[in-house]
Amino acid sequence: MIFSLTGFVFLYKKSRNIFPGILLFTMLNIYIVSCWSYWWYGGSFGMRALIESMLPLSFCVAATIDYFFRYRIKKVLMISLVITGIGFNLLQTHQYTHGLIHSFGMTRNSYWASFGKLPPLSERDYKVFDKYLLGVYMNEMTPEARAETASYNERSEKQ
């Protein structure tokens, strides 16, 4: 996404004839997608609703790649960023598969409690993670319902 958003600058310089249409589509699409009250889109890893934007944004990515591949130092920087991004994506996919990134109950604090860590976490790390996980939903529950609800990790380990 970073390459596509920064690519608008390079697309404007390289292909001014398609720039306005792609910019307008992207702005409208992000606005419409952001207006939906269920911003987590049914519990998935990633923003599924923006998948339709991948085709027009690929022109921006292509313009970015074209710009960076003109010079050796920029080419090395771009390749390094892409490899780092792929590694980060693989790590987070692994974390999502093992329950360290939750599909709907993730909070900023629970994300940072599990950031960069490989499962299984230590007992202390799980307690910190569980403390913040589902915090939005747990705070709305009655004390009785909260007492009956086991931690997320206890539930997922039984499955």
C-alpha cells in the first residue's frame, strides 16, 4: 500500500492522462469503504473491501518501481523494502494463524503486546495479550458474563 500511495506522485509525472481517474476512484473508494460501520469486515486479516482497488493502484506501484529501478542505489533500497515487507507479512500471517492477531477483538495494546513475537508466548506475555484482547467487547459485558468468559487463548487451545 505504501508503494501505491507514494506512486501517485510518480504516476502524475509519468502518465498524466490516467492519473485523475485513478486518484478519483481511489479517493471515492476509500471514502465509501470507510463509511461502513463494520470496519473489520467480518473478521479477516487485512482490508478485504479494498481488494477492488488493487488493479488501479497497480499503475501507481508500476510507476514507483519504474522510478526506483532507474538508479542502482534506489533499486537496492526498493528491493530491501519489498523483502522486509514480505517477511513482515509472513510473520503476521503466522501470528494470525496461531491466534496472536485476532480477527475482530484486536486492540492497539494487544497488537503491541504480541508485536514481532513467535508463538507460543510466555505465560506473562499471554496475560498481557489477553488483558487487552477483546477489551472493547469485554468492557461492554456485565460482570457475570465477563466472569463466565474464558480468555481467548484458553478457548483457542481447546479447539
